[in-house]
Amino acid sequence: MKIRKLTEPREWLESERVIATAFLHPWNEDEVKAQIDAQVQGVAPRAEEAWGLFEGDAMLTSISTLRHRLSFGGQEILAGEVHMVGSLPEGRGGGGVRRLMGEILRDFLARGDALAVLIPFSCSFYRQFGFEIAARMVDQRVAIEQLAGFVCDLRATRVWDEADLVPVRALWDAHARRSDLAELRDDAAWAWRGNGNFGEPDFLHPDRQRYTYVLWDRAGSPCAYVRFSFFHEPDRPFVGELQVEDLVWQGPEALRAALGFLYRMRAKVSHVNFTLPDLDLSLLAPESDKVEQRVDSHVMARLLDAPTLLRLMPQPYDTGSYVLGIEDAFLPEAAGRWKVAYGEGRATSVEPTDSEPDLLVDETTAVQLILGRAGLEDALYRPDVRVIDHAEVLARAFVRRPTHLSLG
């Protein structure tokens, strides 16, 4: 069997067919050909790369990939996304996905990606390749009456044309820079679509209208924005719910105003749905039992460049050092031992070492510890975690932190 990156339009078409077949998804060859033609002509630049595993001339497995710019420790890192994984039923069971995944992860590592990320159909399936849950987004549904105590006395404007996106993008960029693993969105995410819409359509609801409103503080500067869509059940055509896709605010007053603004929708809206990483609405609602919550941890990540991430992650504020050992059964190139020296909350050096580690973990535990999805106290409940020395230092270095990874 042979593996290669796909470079020809005919190969991209075959990749789409393989993936559609694997997902039991309807296949419209003419429609896909038209999309690829637009990419070739530069009308719609191609964002994806595609890989194929072949037996002779037949493509049995294909994986498409994307690349993301993420914020981490106040800096930009690159992450490769394993976007779509498809294997024809007649070619399954021979380890094709495993071989192709290894080739792609090595390519990510060689081009400078610190992480690989994906949205799994099965966490246990992708855990065998070193991926682990890396995000903790919370879906929250609240009756709109619970927002009655919030008042919006700030000026609000709707995004009607492309010029109105300028303050929205500035607010997002500032939010992303201070939020670990938030996406530093590129121009495509802000591409104007008309009628108040911008960016890519919602994958599950491509025809749903989105509404974006900006709030302005008393000095006339943008301080918050909220982007949402409206939906209703077929048997309730006059009353429905809001799905908040983005809620970005600068300071408590701006958040209170944004919630008060949403309350203005109460004539048409019964409930508001949020997906947020670090805002517990049950602490703000007058009746906490009126807030339904569900943890949505659907994004996985795996380490590629541990030293870079160790340099950027928060560290203890005193002066000291520890040695972290990472074992990686699937991608030995990502394994190693590093001595981390720290001071004033940041790493002062991260160097490879042959010294005995103070903490020895596998790649799945390591990615959660470094990204802040889990703290050391959480990790101790996992098998094969060995704390050998400096337990108190390690407990202060590896703590749980909000992560904003959504790949949305």
C-alpha cells in the first residue's frame, strides 16, 4: 500500500467520494466537481489538504486536514486538524487509518504544528493515536425570564454591512489573544455574505439566519457583541429559542448589558442556549434550577511539540525547576524528557534532558496537563501516572485552566 498527499483535482474528487461513502453521506459528483473547479480557478480558495492510502490505483482511505492559528499563553501556535477521516468498507480492518494517521501527524510535526486537533466520532477510537479530550465547553439552556434582572442601558447596533464587522472583529481578536486555545480567525471567518451574515454557514443549519449586535460603552467604544440565530419547533411557529454562537464581552458591566439585551427578545423567545467555556449561568440566574447544563467536550488534541507548549503555559511564580517525561507509543518523535526552569509565572528555559523525570505520563495525559484541561490532582486518578519527586511543585505547575478550543 502507498500513502501520498493528494495534489490533483481528480484525486480530490476521489477523496470526497471515499469520505462520503464512509460517512454514508449522499454523493453528488457534479456538485463536488463544481466546488473543486471553483477552487482550481481561485474563486473559492482551497483550505483543505487531502491524503490518500492506495492499494494499486485504488484509493481505500482518505483524510482531509485543515490548519488553525490558536492562542496559547498569549502567543500564536499552529495546530493541524484531522478534519475528515474516511475508509471504504471493503478496505477496513487492515490498519489503513492507523498508517495514514501516522504519516499525517509526522507531516504536521515537520511543518511546525504544536498540536493536532479533531472532532471525534468516537473518543476511544482516536485515543489510540494519542488524542485526548482538550476542551470543556458547557451547553447551557436558560428560560429567558431568568434574564429579567439584567438591564441593557448601553447603545446597541446591528451588523448590517461589511463595515459593521470592524468592531466585531476587534472584539474577537482581543478576546482570542487572552483566551487559551481560542482560534485566531482568518479573513475567511469574516467574509461578508450579505443580509447580516458573514463567515461560513452553520454546518448543520446552513440556511439559518444569524443576527449580530454590538454594544457600545458610554465613551463610545465597542465593549461586547452577541451573535445568535433563532429556531422553533414545527408545532410552535410563533415562539422559539435563541442559539447564541458568540458572546464576547469586556468586563462585568458589558456582560450584564449583553444578557439584558437578549432579554429584549422575550416576546418571541422562550429560552436562550449558550455554549461557553467559563461562564456558569447558574451562578447568575435567580433560580439556578432553571438553567440546564451539559458538558460538551467534543474536541480532542494530541501533543506534537511539547517543548513549545511548556515554554508558553503558565508556571509557578517562585523560582525552581522540574523534569517532565512523556512517553508516546504511537508517535515516538513526540516523546522525551524536558527540564523546565521557571520564574515569575513563566518558563525561563525548557531543555531536553536524560535526568530521571519528576513526573512521567503518556501522551494523552500530557496534553491535558499542558493545555490545562486537567490538573495534576485530576491526572493522579489515571493509570500509569508516576509522580517521582517534587509533587508540590508539579501540583502548582499543572492546574486546571479554562480552554476555549471549539473548532467552530
